[in-house]
Amino acid sequence: MSILQQLQSPAELKDLSQGELEQLTAELREKIISTVSATGGHLASSLGVVELTVALHRVLNSPEDKIVWDVGHQAYAHKLLTGRLEQFHTLRQLGGISGFPKRQESPHDAFDVGHSSTSISAALGMAAARDCQNKQQKMVAVIGDGSLTGGLAFEGLNHAGHLNKNLIVVLNDNEMSISPNVGAISSLISRKLTSELAVRLKKEAENFLNHVPRFGKDLLKVARRAEEALKGFFTPGMLFEALGFEYVGPLNGHRLDQLVDAFENVVNLDGPVLVHVVSRKGRGYQPAEENPSLFHGIGPFDRETGVPQASKGGKTSYTGVFGKTLVQQAEQDERIVAITAAMLEGTGLKDFSQCYPDRFFDVGIAEQHAVTFAAGLASQGLRPTVALYSTFLQRAYDNVVHDVALQNLPVTFAIDRAGLVGADGPTHHGVFDFSYLRHIPNLTIMAPRDELELQRAMVTATTVEGPFAYRYPRGQALGLPLGDLPAAADIGRGEKLRDGTDGVVFALGVVCRDALQAAAVLEKEGLSLAVIDARFLAPLDRSMISDEARRTGLVFTVEENVLAGGFGSAILELLAEEQLTPRVLRMGLPDSFVEQGTQQELRALCGIDGPGIAKQIRKFCNMAKPEPSEESSN
């Protein structure tokens, strides 16, 4: 009989035997693998923390006690244990449950996450709030070793050590290799040092030594040094203890009995504690264990073989075009260097790193550092390209302004995953970059409509003696043939893609093809619209925009960005400055966070695909929707 299917709440874990808990971990893994093989998702990280998740819920009392999962892509077992088994098949789908913890979804999700390095700060804030309210909750932050490369994590550690609040930080170390003997000894030491008897004896010994006349304080110092030497000999805990944490570990992240023992002891300790757990990504599913990078975030795959399902069409992705083109550029210009923040394959830089290892830098999950590091490179004559996802570039906004734009340094920002990214949902949609970048002085911004224009943007960036940004979406390009690198674009010049007499559509980025589709449909209904690819967000093509607005008196804008402060807003500002007053309709993303779903579903939902654009224009122009023809209805 399935234990998972019988569970009504995580509190019931306290009544299970060790054997039943082990059976539960196997059932959790099977459910995660079978579901993610159908829906896609973050598999390797979730499989690696099954025992850790069960141990935490066995010892804690969720939702009264709070567990904050850093990034949250490892929280699938947590979701299954907290009442979402029946909905788990809807993972990352439109109208389904999120791939990340989400407070709106469950009281067991203590904090909304999706970006790295936030858990310690959030959990510390919860601990401080608990103490202000005289409550007794346990606060736990679970953070991976990769997320510790983010500066925010160390800011949280530093402040936690200073405040000395009761807080448990679980370091899920899934990269370090540790031998069985050292792991066993460290586990034994950790459990003994955290037992109730050991803690009491330690405090009594400290109290005794403190009261020994003349030599007591010196003896206490010697005792503490001896303890540190013993623990430091076996463990890397000296760093964390220097920050004010009691260090426990490393523990075998797949020994459920050891984890439960350690947490039962740790929850009784005073002050901040760091529990170091060594786990293996993809644990229990061989393809994921052998290739954890592939199975970190993967689409649907064959359950038996682990082979990903082939994407439809077989076209090269925009990311792939970027990576290949940057290698071509580097062949011609030795000043070009590339930087990523722990997203080597995700940003398409694997080939570059292999061809030019001395000109490639992976700075870890540290976007702020990536940008300022690039500024340092550029100040000495190099041409760095910083490849980041749009949603992660948000984290380095001040660095873009203060360290790059203010000094007018030639740093190129390759902004991947711009627009609606799909199943990862609102934490990963790159829908704000137009708004947070376009007002920065010295920064030139392009948004190519296809892969050929992406190459053109990349070439254009090398001709500008200042900061340059181009953004492109997730997913397949159009499949246009690519040859030699194209000529650079004229800075700030748009391109008319279609002529029309009744009005004009200004589009920017990949929505140009949707605007063309809508214009073709509306032409048959009696409305003739010109379509212009603005190409640049900054600077805008003032003369073309003004001339077309003056000529037609009817202006539409389309963008895959929030409307607030975006491309359409820039057009309105330009028209106001030119004292032009055409009728204007802006189309883009709403003033709300867009949920998860496929990119096609979300674009349709927001009305920025071809049919959606046509529908909005009809409504604005008071055009009756045409009746479907007999041919189209069959």
C-alpha cells in the first residue's frame, strides 16, 4: 500500500517507522520522475533532496515552523508531502501548480522563491519577526552550495551571526565529493556534538572554567581552540563558525536516519546553526546522476531511457545562434571575452568556453559581480559580453548604471530569455528589461525580430564605443539560413516591413511577425496597416516614427514587455515631444505577474500573438469581428 497516497499532512511523518520512511522516499522519487518526464521541470535537484525533505518534515511542525527553500527548484518532494499530490500532474502547466514554492499555493510554502541566494535573508527576517512577537517557531533556510556564490547569501550569514537569532541554515552541498570514512566520522562527531547531553556538558564546562580564579578564561580559550581544531580537521566549518554559526556536518544527505538524528538535536540549539549536508543531484535515477546538468531543468523525456523528447521542427534556438555567432566574432576580434553567471550551457557559451578558455569567465551565481567584473575588463581595452537571463540581470541594475553606463564602457549585455519564458512562470519571465534599461544614459538597446537580426545586433554592438544591450527570447528561432556575419545596423534606424495607408504598427522584437500576421488578416477586413520594426529601443528612430504618425494619425505599438515604462511608453513620450496627437493603442503585457504555461498559451492569454493583436485593433477601431467562413469552420 502506498504511504504517499495515505498521507494527509507532513505531521503524519512523525508516526512512521524507519522502514516506512525509507519506503516513502522511494515513492517520492518515483512520483517525481514519472511526473517530470511528462511535464518537464527541475529533476536532478529535487531528486537529490528527498531524504533531506523527509527528515525536515519529520522533525519540524510545518506550517508553524518555516522552511525557506533557496531558488525552490528542489521543492518537489516538499510539495508532495504538503497536500499537493493530486495536483502534482499539473506541475508548471497553465492553471496548475508552480514549479517553485508559492505562498498563495500552500501555507507550507513560507516564501515565494525562484531566484538564488535569498533564503538566509528571508529566514532571518522571519526569525526576527518571531522574536518580536514572542513566538517559538523554528526557522530553516535550505540553500545549495551554488547559491552560496551569491553575495546576498553571505550578507544574510553575516547579519545572522551578528543578531545571534535561533536560525537553522541547511547547506545542501551537491557538488563536493566526500569519502565514506570521512563522512562517517563527521556524521558521528556532528551527532555527538549536538546531542542534548553534549550541549549541556559543554555549557557547564564553559561556566566552570569561567569561574576558575586567574586562569579560567585562558583555559576556556584553550578548550575552544581544541574543539575548533578537532572539528576543523575533519570539516570545512571554520568559515561558518567565524561568521558566528555553530557548524554541524558534513552529513550524508541520503542517510535518512542520520539526518533525523542531527535535526532532532539541532532544533534545540540556541543561536544560528549551519548544517552541512552532502547530497548527489539526480539521486535514484541513473540518467540524472550521470548528467545532472542536463536534468537540472529539462523538458519532457522518455522515462525508461532518459532521452529528452525531440523538439518540434528541429530549428536552432536563439541561444544557439548567439553562442555560435560569438565564437565567430571572437575568431575575428581577440578583444572579445565572454562572461556568464553559472549558466554556461543555458546561455549557449559552452563552445566559446572550449574554443577560448582564457577568454571565458564563469563567475558563479553572482550577477552583480559579473557586470562590474566586465566593467573592469572593458576599462582595460577588452570587449566583454555578459550573457545573462533577463530576469537575472534585474539583480545587477545598479552595477549596469554605476559601473558601466556612467563610465560609458563598451560592455555588451546579451539578454537571454527575454519576454515570456513559459513553464518557469513569473519568477523567470523576462518582461521588465525594456522598462528598467531604456532610461539609462549611454546605453544602446536593440531587440532583434529573428536570428538574422540577432546576428546583426551582435555585430552592431562591436561598433559602438559604449554599453550595448540586445535581448532575445527563449526557444526556437525561425529557421532562417545564416551565412557570413551581416553588416552592422545604422544606430537608431527602424525598418518598414509592410506598407499601409490607414495606420501604422510599431513593433519591437519577435512580436514583429505577430504584427505582420495581424496586419495581413486585417487587410482582408478593410484596414490597411503599415508595420515597422523599430529595431532599437534606445535610441528610437524619431524621424520615421514622427513621419508615420503624422501620415496616418493612427498608431499601434506591440511589445513583449510590461506596458508600464516600456516601448509603447517611449513612443508616447516621443509623440508628445514632437507635439503630435494621433490615436494610439499600446499592446503588451499587463500590469500583473503572468503565471506559468507554454509561451504560445501565455502570448495568446496576453493578446500579443497574431490573433490577439488583430482582436485588440478591431476593438479599438470599432470593427465588427468577421463571421467565420464556411471553409475556415470545416
